[in-house]
Amino acid sequence: MGRFGKADGFLAGVAAAPLILAAVWAGIERAERLGPGVPEARAEAAPAAVPVLQPGWDLADIPHERVEYWVGRLQTDRRPILEDALRRRGRFGPLVSRALAERGMPQDLIYLAMIESGFNPRAYSRAHASGLWQFIRETGKRYGLEVNRAVDERRDPVESTDAALRYLGALYKRFGSWYLAAAAYNTGENRVGRIMREEKGRERGTDAEFYEIFHRLPVQTRDYVPVMIAAARIGKDPRAYGFDVKPLEPWSYREVTAAPATPLRTLARRARTTVAALKELNPHLVLDRTRNDRPMQVRVPAPAEAAD
């Protein structure tokens, strides 16, 4: 996709600061991502074990030194970023999980969203990628996300999840591997396709072959899959890795139809809530009003959560 905002998440954080990637690694220069005294990823990958699905996994957990390296980083200097992501997983994880189940896709892809943005719908990278799934404008539009002065559907958890899973599904169909699909999601499908053709004589491959073409990928993409698998290892059993995080409550809302250009303060009054609550449920609304060209659905707090 060519967004590279993703690596700005957990990976970016490796460089200078936030996203686990969006919220986790955002703000860190890729060139500095590993920090002083930390060895860079090797140009040549160590041989990868044959992928076998482990109990509780629906992506292959292939042993690799970079996975182990990132498990360590996520427990130490990247720990605050991961803790925030684990908290926000409580809010947005069920939404992503349902969407994956509806499409028959691996539930472990939830960790791709985690490393992309730390489950922060307002995550924004220096590469101008936005939302839970860190779409750049061009790829978002390609998958039906509207981006204009009034709305930015890249920040809509529902719409962006639908778009991201359609994109990932297309990548999996092309490459035949979720590892290769994830790498293509990060660096662009044409680059991964070209490298696979040059290295393997074909585009479709296996998860293990991700590590066989590892040395040909951009630096941030080499660590993209290892970070995803490291986040999954910890995310499946946080306490075993020393994390004790209370997750946020899942999203709960109802939808109302708003007339064009309705001020959010008017909607808040009608729904007996606050403008801040509306913005939390509708992060895709850029202005303090709804779009002015047509009516639109707006999320408001469910009755039990509405303000008195």
C-alpha cells in the first residue's frame, strides 16, 4: 500500500516515539528505529521453521530471532505503547473480530490492526496514513473510503475495517500467504510481487518464504511480520508476559439520521449527550457538524450510556 505509516506505529516507536504502531510507533524516524546500541535486523534471515498452527492460533507462529527480539522490546521500552493498545483492544477488538469472523478470515489478523495503530482511530503518521488500519488517502479511496473536508472514513472503525479486510483478502488471494499479504499491506503489493518473482519465479508462496525473501524487503517491512507475531504472543496471554491491563469497554451505540450540516451540539442535545461523546463515536467527522451535501448516519450513545 506504500503507506509506511504502519511501521510508524510499533515500529515507529522504535525510532522515536509513538504507534504500536500508529499510536505505538508513530513519531520515530525509521533510520533510528532500533535506537543506539540495538543491533539492526540482519540482511540475511535465519532459517525459519516449518510453519505449524499452534493451539489457539490461526496464523502460523514461526519461530524467528526477530520475533524473540520484538517480544523483548514490547516488554521493555515499547511496553507503554503496547499497554495502551491492549486497553483500546477492549473497545475496538470485538468489532474487528466480528468482521473477521463474517469473512472467514484468521482472527489473529486483529494483531495487524494492533501494530498499525495501537487501535487508535485517530492515529496519523508522517506518511499521512490515518485510522485503525493506517490507510493513505489513495488506497483508502481505492477501497471505497471517502476522504474530504467534512469526513475522513479512514478514521471510521467500521468502514475502515471493512476496507482493510477486503484489501487483505485480495492480497492473500494474490500471494497465498498471510505473512506475504501482511508484508504487501505494509510496503505495497507490487514490490512484494516483484521480489517473489525474482527470488522464487512466482508471486504465490508460503509463510516460511517471507523469511526467505526477508533480506530483500525494506528495513521496516522486515520487522512488520515479526512485530505482528510478537504482539500476538503477548496479546493472547498478557499476564504470562507481565502485563496487567484493564481493557476499555466495547463500543456501544445506536445510529440516528442527521440532516445535512447539523451542528454536533444540536445532535448532542437531542441525544442527551456531549459533543465529546459524539466525536468519540464518530472519529470520521472532521468538522463540528455533519456533512452538508446529504443526510448521514451518526452514532450516538446507547440509551443506557446517554448523559442525564
